[in-house]
Amino acid sequence: MSFEGTGTTASGAMPCRYGQSKLRVRGPKRSPEGPYFAVLGGSETYGRFVTRPFADLIETTLGQTCVNLGSINTGLDSVVNDPDILQVAAQADMAVMQLPGAQDMSNRFYRVHPRRNDRFLEPTPLLRSIFRDVDFTEFHFNRHLLDSLQRLSPDRFSTIRRELQNLWLTRMHLLIEALDGRVILLWLRYTDQGPGKADTGPYLVTADMVRSLAGKVEAIVDVPVQEAATTQELDQMDYGPLQAPAAAHSIGPQSHARIARRLCRVLRPSP
């Protein structure tokens, strides 16, 4: 589920842009000159509702600039199709990429917003032909759409799942190639989501899919995380009254500190 608020974050870190990119990433804007790391990803990387996201903690610990290219609700499309963001990441000593879900990409079945990739824009004729019994005007977010289609017909949904999983792998390979393999994949897995529920990583992304990328990147860093409501960190976060539901489903400062510690073990600043 996606939540919107009146502001990007209440932490005082205004979003910024690099070059001609239209993608709003975490500010303040940094000068990508000299040795630096770059981190790419979605809402967790952006660090919504936390004062010091893991990119800031890495910079403090290792003493090297860390450019935060995280953007709220972004997916692979936003990064792969943005030459300015890719350039900043490619020129870094090392890039960290938070693994995104497979739902937030335009594909043969539906189109997503070019920057807010979680937004469902429209179905293609192919999807309409498979799900003739669905009124697609009811959907505004990809996850809501896909969850509903899966409940309606797991068999028909399996075709969409295969398409998204194959496309995710193809675009991840394109991203890794664009960064010349100088990338660390950050695999965030949400744990303890309720009785009988297994750990969940990015939507529709399996462990086998992630492991198939191992030989093409510098490292895969696997970090279990929990929502701030579960870890009782909401009192340590910065948000407005209307943003409370979104904050509860975000990760808190303790998770950011744990992610930074794990990444610092494999990142090394330039001499």
C-alpha cells in the first residue's frame, strides 16, 4: 500500500535534482566531485521521516562523501531511464543499489508513471484482453492492481508475474552494465510481518533472482528490517500528523544504522 502526505519529509531535508534530471532525490544537493559513493533506491534509501538516512551515516563513518540518489516510490524505470542520475552513479567510486520490487516498471501489461513508478497509469490492450472482467479505473497504484488481479485469478496472474520477473532481471542487468559492475546490491527483507507470514523482500523478487546477479556485482548485502511501528521507533522520527500512517510503514533510525554498518563493511573510501 502507498501513502501520500503533504510533504516529502518532515525532517527538513528538501529534495533536489542533479543535472537535467526531473527525479527528486534526497537533499541537500552534493557536489559529485572527487571521491564519493552513490546510493540509489526508493523510499528507504531516501530516508523518509528520518533525520540521518544510512547514506549520511556511511559518510560520517568512512569519511567520504556519499551522494543520496534515493527517491520516494521510485523503481527501476526512474533510474534506468535517467541519464543524469546514471551519470552521477557511474562516476562514483562505488554505487549502492537498493533492490526494487518488480511491480513498478512499465511492461507489456500496464504503464507506470515515469518518476513516481508506484503509480499505475493505464492497462495495455493485452492486459484488458486477459482480464476482461476488471474495471481498471479503480486502480491508482501498481501493488493494489496486482494484488487484486492475483486474488481474482492466480492462474491468469501467473503470466503477469513471469513477465515482471523476467523484465526485472533484464533491467537489473542493464543497470549493472551501466555502472560497470561497480555496484553493491542492498537487499532489504521485511521480517515479523505477522503470525504465519514469511520474510518478504522486494515484491515478486525471489532469492534465486537476486542470487543470479551475484557474479556481476561487487557484493550483495542482505539486511533484515522491520517497520517503525513494529520496532516502536515512531517517537524517534520526524513527521506531520497526516503522515503518521506512512511513517508507521517506513523504517526507523535503528534500521538505517544497521544498514549503514553492514554497508560500511564492504565499502572502502579512496586513499
